[in-house]
Amino acid sequence: MNIFSSLLSGPTKQPQVTKQRRGIEIKSEREIEIMRQAAKIVATVLKEISQLVKPGMTTADLDVYAERRIREMGATPSFKGYHGFTGSICSSINNEVVHGIPSPKKVIRAGDVLKVDTGAYYQGFHGDSCITIAVVEVTPESAKLIRVAEEALYKGIEQVKAGAYLLDLAGAIEDHVKSNGFSIVEEFTGHGVGRNLHEEPSVFNFRTREMPNVKLRSGMTLAIEPILNAGSKYTRTLADKWTAVTVDNAMSAQFEHTVLVTDTGYEILTDRSKV
């Protein structure tokens, strides 16, 4: 999930950075094990949603399902009530970039590019992940956008290990996205995740001097989440004060994983292939 607090004041041309009271937390083995369970819940819900989505459903249908499943597995939805957000998922369709509010009026149709983002709070820790779903058959252009967005996430994750730097993964994401002709949304970033849904550090998807180039340490947990647009990188926020859309009505896609930094590399905590 993206940084919700950035929407409270509206998007700007520079990335919004959540203010934190703490530095970057290094999780203990016990805390990491709890996060594995929180992340497994998130991965399970997203995998199930990807399999049940069909034209004619509403985003409210998905929200009800996600909340029920999260609670059945002993967790609570991370998003519900967060800064007043009403859903257990963010459901953003086509030109909606992030923070789409689930609604019974939002009907999912064949050809839609559907982003579903959710989090679970379990025994004091959060897991957080997002997928983009091609509903039935999308256009070739949309299919490429979705593919490149997922590839970009893994290009970034592949750079993760103790001793590497945040801008190593940011550069890998940026290079892959731009080489495929898409733009990176710069107004929202990834983030640390753990006791809080949003923690330090901000995890950029492009090279920047706006923040220190943080050196990664084993035990850090990061939500890495590139957001790609088919057209302009800029967004605007709708009257609901949550939903961000592309300024040119172009399609948008996003993928996100909660990732643990290890001495030798990384562990994808929200890996859907393991649930």
C-alpha cells in the first residue's frame, strides 16, 4: 500500500514522505516470524481474490471477501479505519492509480486493469502487498503494462541484500520501466513496514537526491511497490480525497511485496506462490 498520509494534503510534484518518530527498525527473529504470518495472510487473500474476480462483481464484493478472510485467519484489516479509509482493500481500476475506495457502484468489467492492495495486522505487525489483475482479456498494451510493472518489482527486489543501498533497487526499477516506454509515478513511494503500516525508510522507485541513500541491514522489512503509468507520471486526487487517477486518463498498474532483508539477499514474505 502506498503512503496514505500523502493524500491528506493532496499530491505534489515531489514525493510525500511520512514523518516517523522512530528510526529504521531491525526486526528480531521472533518479530520476523510474526511478520511471516501476517504476510502469509495477505498473500492468501490476494491469491484467492485473483482467482475469484470476474466481470459483474463489484469492488465492494471483493472488500467484503477480503475482510472476512483476514479476520478468519486471526488478523484485522490494516487499511480499515486508517486515516479514515473505509475499506479493507484499495481497489483501483484502469486509470485509477492508488487508494480506490471499494464501492457497490464500482462494477468490474471485462478488459479492466484492476489493482487490489491489502494489509493484515497480526499479533502487533503488518503485512502489505498489491497485485494487478487483468480481468478476462485486456488490450495488448494493458497486458504489457501489467507485465512490466511486475517485472519492475522483481528487478528491484533482486537488488536487496544487507550492504546494498535503497537507490540500487530504485535504479533497477527505473531502468526497467523506462526501457519499456512507461512512466513511474513519483508522488507515492514504498516504505518500511512492521509494527506500523508505514515506517522508515521511504522506498523510492526512481533515482533521487530527496532522501539519504540508506544502506540496507539484515532484519529490515520493506514494502517495495513500483507504480507505472502508460502515459504521464502525474496524478490528481478525486473529490473523495482518496482516489488518485492519471492526469491523462492513461492506464496504471502496480505490484507490491513485503520483503525481508537478509545477509545473503532477501525473503519475499508476501510470496503468493507459497500459499
